[in-house]
Amino acid sequence: MERRELISRLATEIVDLRRPHPPRVAIDGVDAAGKTTLADELVELLRARGRRVIRASIDGFHHPAEIRHRQGMGSPRGYFEDSFDHAGLVAALLDPLGPTGDRRFRRALFDYRTDAAVDAPLEEAHADAILLFDGVFLLRSELRRHWDFSVFVRADFAVTLSRAERRDAEWFGGGENVRERYAQRYVPGQRLYLESEQPERRASVVIDNDDPAAPRVVRADQRHRDEAWSVLGPRRNAGKQAFHHRASLDEAALERRDPEVSPGVSRPACPALAFWRDPVFPRSVVPCSRDRARAARFATSSTASCAGQWATATAGSVASTRARASGRRPRS
């Protein structure tokens, strides 16, 4: 797939996020995977679609050198555990833009180049703003719940090391020093992160970026859609969950084929709804165009109770199906 097409589809996923606060989007990945480039490209597309973008990076939330290097200049564990001020990031940026925040935030707290705190201005986010935040270690346990959508940019370490040699040679004093530092500290530190936090399992979307001209979506998760509707309240949730259900559920029990619908489209037992599957984000499930308006009306009308009954009935069907498969009697 061409890069611009993939980024355009990714921008659509982000624009479609529904939150009562500015959506907070994490662009995670190993060093030199292409996180910053991807985030900068998304900025253009999101602004072209009329959204305001708050652009920030983990580089503005380093710890001072005395903390970063307290386990040793070459320590992989020190890189993973001590490099960044996660509490400061949450307090200054993520919480203020979250569901209980006042939308007054700071983009940075520290400049690692000068090893000094920065006096970033206090800004106020517009209601339709989107936070695009790139950096390493963003899907660790301390930060995961603060993201509304996340992208993990995957690349082989051999590829990222080659990129880092070009990018960081001046900063480290030559390509050989870059290779030594990455081999000693950065790559082992990233491996600690990959093994302990498993960010690819946590991300909304995983993109293979070995070839930047032709990136590939490795995995796309449906969970962020379900979480998006959870803030809308129980009445709306009944309808929303009816057509934004989790793809990880037993779809054979939840859906039936409808001969009147074209191939690749599934219709659930409730007649007001229809789905189509996105070929780029294959686990995404959204209303098909011909029934989109009718489904939206259904979701917010008094017939939302029907969706709740449908969801309850199909959940029981799923439980029965799984119980039969395991040889256990389903609970009453």
C-alpha cells in the first residue's frame, strides 16, 4: 500500500474518535522506527479535515541527566526505567486533556539538550483539538490508560540502526559511536520494553515501517471504538454497542449472513443495522453507507432498548455456544 493512502486511512480513524475531550493519540515505537515522521504527516491531514492539532513529543519530558544515568550511562534498564518523567507528562498534558481535565496544558517540561527545565506556556485546547504525541515507551502500564488511540510503528532493529547512524551521527560524534550506544543501551532497553509491556498487543493499530514508502498495517484493533462509546451514557451505549461491537467476540453467534446484502457485509439479528469491513483495518466494523443514517437514528431513539435486548440475547447465545463447546452447562 502506498504511504499516503495508509496515512489517509489512519487519519480517518483518528478523526472518527468520539470523546467529550480532545482525543489523545500516541505514536509509539522503537528508536528511529519513523514515529516522528508519521506524526508530522498526520498533522497535515488532520488539519486539512478541519481539526486543530496539539503536537508534542516525549522529548519534552525527559528526566535530568542525573536521574537518566543513575544506573549507568550504558544501562539498558536505566534507559527503560529512568529516561522520562511520566508523572510530569500525565500532570502537565495527558490529564488536562482527559475526561476530567480543564484543557489547560503544557507541551513540555524539560530540554534534554541543555539539561534544564523549560518554562513552556500554559495553553488551552480547543474542544475539537486532537493531541498527537510521539515517543518511545508510550504504551507502558503507567501511560496506557491515558491514550484514546495508539499506533505502534514497528521496524526491525537492523533497519532502525541504519537510520539512527544517519540521524544521530552528529549528536554522538560519528556513526561508530551511534552503533556502540545503540548496541549497549538503546536496543537492549527497547527489548526490555517489548518483552515486559508487549506494546504491539496494546496498540490500536500496528504498522510495519521497514519500507517507509510502502508501510503495512500488521494489526488493527476494534477496542478503541468500543471504549469511545463508553463515555456516551447507557442509553446511547445500547445502540452504539449494537453496531460498534468488539470484533474479538464470537461473531458467528452475534451475526448472520443476509442474502440481500452484498458480499463482505454482515447484518446482525437487529434489522436496523448493517456492517462493512474495512480492507485496510480488517478488524474495524462500521455501519455500511446505506444504513448509516438509519442506524444512527436507531442508536439514539427510544428503540435503543431493542438494541439492549438484542445485545443481551446475543450475549446469552455466545455464552451458550461457548458452554456447549467446553461441555459445561451455561449459567442461568
